[in-house]
Amino acid sequence: MKAYLEMIRPSNSIMAGFAVFLSGMIAAGRQVPPLDVFLAVIGTIAASSAGMVMNDYFDYDIDSINKPQRPLPSGAVTRRNACIFALLLFGLAFLFIAFTNWICILIGYPAIALIFVYSWKLKRSPLSGNFVVAFLTSLTLVYGGAAAGKVLLVSMLAVSAFFANFSREIAKDIEDIEGDQRLGSRTLPILWGVGRSAQLSAVCLVLGIVATFLPYSAGIFGWLYLVLVIPVDALMVYAVYLLLKMRMDKITVVQKLEKAGMYSVLVIFFVSKMLQ
């Protein structure tokens, strides 16, 4: 059981479900969120868990060299059982999505297919793999809003999350460049160079920062939102500075700041909506 739990990376899957729940709460406002939101949360956790298991399944050869302690290369779980486990989790995700509304179904089923294709083919593709991770992460926010029947505000949040995630994925590749080179991976920093990759990461993060002002410029949130979001944006500007100055000794700090910033903006959206 411990090995199976390790494969699904419960903290990541639960955070994905939490993002759906919080975006559903943001969309619902002070009203009680509909049942669809809770079904969407469970379906997201199941789909995310399945994707984690499939990652381990397709990364078996790499993990055998780089992470031999993982459940599959260590022999704690067979590849066959891991595949069956992933299919069961995908099946649960399909089931819970089926009981949501039609917009959630239109979002959820293609997302599951994309999770599988990413694990199978796109994960090792430069840029496209980064794009898919950022897209799926931002899609959870739209998904939560769709479950609550309102997508306008959470779509603004999703735009910011997409660019910040895209930036962070590139930063993570820069951070892992030495290990990826030894394994023969074809990540963006290896193909483009660290300098150009850092510049692209900085540009994406700037776009993410700009997108945080969309709710204010659209008249949805007022001055209180700005008071809360500007300090977070200031930290993101510092991350942009580190990227443009090529402070690769701080690249771990950059990607951690970006992650903290994304969750902070999500909470700020929630607080601002509840205080409206």
C-alpha cells in the first residue's frame, strides 16, 4: 500500500483537487457550491493520481538509473500492476466526470486523454511538454469554475496561472540541466541554452504578472484586491530580475517563488471574492 501511495504522489494530487475546489468556491461566491464541484474535485484527484502512476510506468528505464528507490525500479510494484492501477484510477475519473455538467465533461474527458499522451510521448518533448503541464494546471481552475457554472473570473486566474506555470516549468528544466544532460534528455535549456531559456521564462512570468490585473481592470475586484496582489507581484518581479540577470545559482529560489506566488494569487482571488 505504501508503494502505491508513493506512486500517486498524494500531495500533488490533493493540491490539484484543492485548486479545483477553490476555483469552484471563487466562481460560486458566497453561495454554497453545487454538487458538481465536489464531483469535479474527486475526479481531478483520481485523474491526477492516474497521471502520476503513468509517469512512473513510462519513466521506468530512466528511474532505474536515476531513482532506483522508486516503487517500480525497486520491485515494490510490477509494471503490470502499475498499469492496472492507473487504468482503475482513470476509470474512477471518467465515472465522476460523467455525473457533472456538460461543460465539465467537455473539459474533463479531453484532459484525461491529454494526461495520458503527455506521460506517454510529450513529457520528454522540449517546450510542448512544458506547455502541456502549464495548460493542464490552468485548466483545473477553469474546470472548477465550470463545475460551479461560472467561468469568467476563474478564466482570468487561469491565464495568470498558465504563464506562471510555463515559466516555472522552464525554470525547473534549467535547474535539472546537469542530470538531464547525463540522461540524454532533450529539454529546452539543453537545446536552446540556459540564457535563452531563462529569457523565455522571464517573459512568461511577466505575462503572468500582467494577467493578475485583469480582474481589477475589468471592474470585478476593487482596491482591496490590488492591496493583496501587488506584494505577491513584487516578489514575482524579483524572480524576473533573477532570471534576466542569469542568476542560475538562484534558480531553485525562482521556481519556488513562482509556485508560492501561484497559490497566493489563488487564495487572494478567493478572499477578494468572499469580501465583495
